[in-house]
Amino acid sequence: MDNTFLAMLFRMKHISRWSLMFNTQQENLMQHTVECAFITQFLAVVGNCYFSKNYDAEKLCAYALFHDVSEVLTGDMPTPVKYFNEDIKSAYKDIEKIACERLLSHLPKELREVYATYFDSDNLSDDEKKLIKIADKLCAYLKCVTELKASNKEFSAAHDSIKKQLENTESEELGYFLEHCLESFTLSLDNLKGML
């Protein structure tokens, strides 16, 4: 058996996120990754349609699908730990790189170069990297919104911190999302259906 890559990726559903906090709804890495890919692709289309950008939305969607893939082997490192200081941040980057190399070894040699491309954000422009980071941050913010909607005050500080980070991020695509999409995430299913 020389191709266990997909089996490894499918283990993303076993990696819990937000492990230091009480959650009313558990979130796993696979769920987060798909949500991030949806938002990245949406932001790219918004950029192209409304702000004369020239994003390759499908390419960025693929990169977003792999943006946290190393966590299949490392687990989800809580943000306060991961960014505690520059030494820890740098060491964790090295661990992520090793984990990605290990994951690539689960592919036949003929496929490794193709997938290695998606593991390396250096293949993206600064604007493309920024869009994926914004999508990632929006996913975290939406998680906070969902938890607060369920009256879970555990996410209050994270909500306020991430909201401030988003407000300090210059991005036309982000501005569009915050103005035209964000409120819909606070609606019930009946309210959402009533808007059709």
C-alpha cells in the first residue's frame, strides 16, 4: 500500500479545535477546513466581481483546503500557546513543515510534487495569502458568534479580540463580507428560509 494520503487527511475529523474552551458545539479540523475553503473561494469571487481583482478562486480554495493539514499529525495547537513568543512560533513552524513532509510521504512519488505545491504558501502572492488568512480569521469569528448565540460566554473575549483584528484589517473583500454576509450567521433557519 503506497498511497495512504487520503486516509490520513480523513483523520482531520478527529482533530478537535478550541480544546481549551467549553464548546456548545464541537468543531473539528475537517469542518473548519471546509468552512475556510468556502469563505476563501467566496472572498475571491467577491474580489473579482466587485473590486476588479484577478484571483484564481478555485486555486485559492484548494490552498485553503490544505492550510492546516499539518494538524493531522500535530493536533490543533491553541492560539495562545502557538503565538506565546517568537521562539515557540518559530519552533511550531518547523514542526508544521516536518509534519507536511511526513504527510507527503504517504503519497506515491509521482504525486508528491503536485500536493507539495498546496502545502507551501510561498507559492501565493501576498494578496492571496492575506485572503486565506482573512477567511481563517472569519471562521474563528463565526465560531465565536455561534457560541455566543447559544449563550456561551466562554467565547466573549475571543469574539472581542477577533472582531478588533478584523476591524483593523484593510480588505475590500472583508468589508463586503462584514456588511453583506455576517448578520445572516445570527439568524435562525426559519429566518433564513423566510428570506428566499
